[in-house]
Amino acid sequence: MIDKQDELRETANRLATKGKGLLAVDESTPTIGKRLAGINMENTEENRQAYRGMLFTSEGLGEYISGAILFEETLYQNHADGETMVAKLDKLGIIPGIKVDKGLRPLEGAHAVETWCQGLEGLAERTAEYYDRGARFAKWRAVLQITADGCPTDLAITENAWGLARYARICQESGLVPIVEPEILMDGDHTIERTAKVQERILTEVYKACAENGVFLEGSLLKPSMTVSGADNDNKAGSEEVAKTTVRTMERCVPAAVPGIMFLSGGLTEEDASVYLNTMNSIDRTSSRSFAFSYGRALQQSCLQAWQGNDIVAGQKALMARAQANSEASTGDYVAGSQPSSQDTLFEAGYKY
């Protein structure tokens, strides 16, 4: 039996507070470098510190954001004023979290595009250290892809489901709430019906593996893709169909004990990510648990463009606008277009970070 069940349950419920979601700022050093390059900034530790420090000193952000997922560098980093980044988040009432996987690797014996996620070795020791530093939840991203020639394969589904379950159990032993993230890439021209069929199969396997590993579901969260058409499909499903199909998929496959489902944006535009989430929270569903967000690019694109390396006020204003939009979407109260957003496409084929 896991010792810290009461603490895990309390943390998970705080993260899944109605009307709040997660800010994913766990980009690896190369990936944040791409973002900074977009505003002509060098990928230095000082610039990464300045950007993330700007995010974590946005007054009132905790009204909309319950937790922030950090890259390891940021968890141990100080703000330019000498205070730790963790302390900055604590002051806002935002729970610090940590990305603990070590990235994707080709899955030998499977299809050429399929991967497995490394990072289990030494995870127990790392998560104990992260807890001591102030982290209270963790994230691990497994990636699956739909193709016309048979993906995802049984091998890929089994490998990634088992990895997620092992990670979740190890995290809970250290007191960290695990966010289970079986992402289905948007790449491809498949229909939304195909996505739903595949996603049901994946989620079923993930929770079967969690049961076999004794994962305490009440002290965990799910971070799935929305159930959408492939990015190259010429007849993409609209927000209503996406919402209905996603809700149906989640209610069929996610155990009721899981207190919150925090959707990833997966390359949707900032506005679409808000509209789709709002539509999900505007239709009838059986479960009363939180349907919220764990967005990276869909919370940061406008902010980064407004900040431009030196305009803290503009950057924070843009971040707050998107955070408020997604907070409202989490309760079905967002009015499309009521907050400024970037029109940039955020889709990247084969997205890695």
C-alpha cells in the first residue's frame, strides 16, 4: 500500500480544482531554444531564467492556474532576484510539478515511427529529490501515432501503457501525484472515428496496467489528447463533434476514481484549444470531475511574442489573457474571441520536446 495516499489525494484534488488548469513549462533546453529563436533570443540559461521568471511573477496567475510543470533546470533555478522559482510559484498559490521522463527513443521491433519513453532507471531516487525540492506532482509523456499501415501496434501500446503505469507507481511512492500522458499525435489524415477507436484501446490498456501496478487512482491525473481528426484530414471535425466524441471516449475508458482530466493542446491554436475545451464543458456528461487543461504552447505563444525578451508587462498581460480564457473554458463560460490570442498554427509534425 502507498504510504502517502491522503497527501496524494489532496494534491490531485487541488490540481483539479474547477476553473483551474496547468501551465506546462517543461520544454527541454533544445525546445525552449526554438521558442526563444522565434523572438531572436539566444538559448542561454540567463534568457531561460528571464522568460520563466516573467511567467512566475504574473500577479494573480494562481486564480486560473493550479500547477506548473517544470523542466529540471527550472526546479533548481533561482529567479534573477535570488528567490527560488519554486518560492515564486508558492507565492502565487501554484503547485510546482516536474517533468521526469528522459525522452523518446525508437521502439525496436515495432513500426519505424513508434517510440518508447525512457527514464524509469533511477526514477525512485530522482522523485524523492524532487519532492524534497518542493515538487508535488510529476509528468511523463508517452507518444503514440496513428498511421494507415497499422499504427499504433500492439507492441507500442503495451510498452507505453506499462511505462506510464510503472512511472505512476514510483512517483506515488515518493509523494508525487503522477500525470499520466498517453498522447496521440495529430499527424495523419485519419478521421475522428478512427482516433476515438484507437484512443479507447490505448486508455483501456493504460488503466489495466495501472491496476496491475497498484496505482492509487484518486492520487493521479490524466493528460490525454482531445479526440480530433488527423491534421491532414480534409474534413476535420468541428468543435461540437470533437467535444462530444472526446467526452464519450473519456467516460467510456477513464475510471471514475481519477479526479481530473487535464487535456493537452497538441498543436491546436490558442483559440481552438480554448473553444474545444469550453464546448466539452458546455454539454451534458455523466462525470462531475474536472475537464481542464494542461497547455504549453496554447498558453505561451501570445505571451512569448508580446514579451520579446524585455517587455515583462506585455508578456504577463498576454499570459493572463490566455490563462483566464482557459479557466473560463474549464467551466463552460468562455466566449469565443473574448480574449486576444495568437493566430499562429502550433502544429508541428512528429512533435518532440
